Amino acid sequence: MKMTSLSRVLGEPQVIQYNDDENGHVVKSAGRALRILELFDVLRRESLVSEVSELLGLPQSSTSVLLRSMVLMGYLTFNPETRAFGPTIRVSLLGNWINGPDFGGNELTKLMEQVNVKTGQAVVLAVRNRTWSEYIHVLQATDTLRMFLIKGARRPLVTSGTGLALLTGLSDGEIKRLTLRHNAETDDNICMSTLLDRVNLARTQGWVSSYDSVTPGGGIIGMPLPTYGNEQQMILGVGGLTSVLTEREGEFVAAMQEAIAIHFKKPLLLPEPLPV
């Protein structure tokens, strides 16, 4: 997404960078269709072809064809009066069947809403996507001074708060391999021993904080959610301005732990690290 244009459209001065590392490995039409659905989730309203094209940086002609194809498939509607497109109820029903035991319905949403109200900060749900931590759901901060986070945004596993929380469930050997790959593919030079020390601390205390590492002036507190069986590990995160998070870190951690205890109805247990 084009952050400058999106910031102007949303009226949000601090829209945090959206990382996209597809690098040609994704079928173009499939990737574009999903990006369109993610954009509507951010805008929360109808949008013209020209706006979708601008915000996603796509040719207007192919964007028009793709939008009309999604209308024919029942995922978008077209308003002939406004010439605008919007998602249908079919989109909201996708994935409703994906619920873990004792965690059905809207419990994840309720958990996030509780933390959002308690802290006033942005609340994210993140999962691992290869070498990235990806935000799969976001509730925006209610405070006036805030950072606007994008659903679908990705952060490196080895440098971000939610990424470090995800690393707690991996073996030290896997963490080393991810760090070596990160150092080889980027200009960063992550210190292996320092990273392992941070991960071990997170394993011990049950949460991790990361400030100014990905976004200058911003940070996040990440906490693993309990898992059942072979379910994908999810991370609950509270994100915002570094100045606010550092000052109220203990308060926010307590709010997250309280919400998890209420909605999971069992103590939070970090995943056991795999053998090295």
C-alpha cells in the first residue's frame, strides 16, 4: 500500500509502514485480489477504481478488471450510482469455522477489545509468516496521539516485538538459522547472543517489549497466547508511541495478562522450546 496516499485518505498523520516482500513469488492476480480485500478492511467503506489503483500502486485498467471479477464471484458489490466497489457479507463469513477448543465464537475479538479499552493503545494479533511476524487483526488506538497500524503488515521475526514473542516457541537452532538468513538478506547485523538473551528473557517473563527497532518513536509489547494441540501460535500485541509504552509498560502487561486469563480461563503457558 502507498503509505503517503493512505495517510491522506484516512486523515491519520502516523500510518506505520506496510512491508510487502512478495518479490515475484506470489501469483500476481491472487496477490492483488487479497490486497484489495485487505485495503477494504483498512478503509471500511466503498472505494472507486481510481482510489484502489492509487493506494495499491496498480494499473487502473487491470484493477478495474479484477474488481469486476470479484463482483462476479460474490466477494464485492458494485454501486452504479457512486461507481464504487465494496465487500459483501460473504467476505466476513470466511474463516468463521476456524476456532480452537474452548476458544470459539468471538473470544479473540473480545479479548482484544478488552485490552484496547483498558490501554487506549492499538492492539494486534500476529502470527508467523515464514521469516515475518504478520498482523492478522488490528484494533486501532483510541488515544488522540496514536500510530495507525495496518492489518496485514509484516515485521521481521528477529527484530520486532511480536516476532521475538514468536521466537520463544522455536529452538535456539532455528532462531540462529533465522538470524543468519536475516543478516545475509538485509543491511542489519543482529548479534546472535544478544537476540538469544532477549528470547530467553521473554520465555521466563512471558512477554517481550521492543521499542524504536522497526518504527522510530514507536514500539510494541508482545505476549504469546495459549495454544491447543497443533494450532498456530498467535501473539497478542499492544502497540503505540515509545514514550507512552515505556512509561506504562507494567500497567499494559498486567492488562494483557488479565484479559488472557479471563478469555482463556486457564493460566498462560508459553510453548515449550524445541530441542536445540
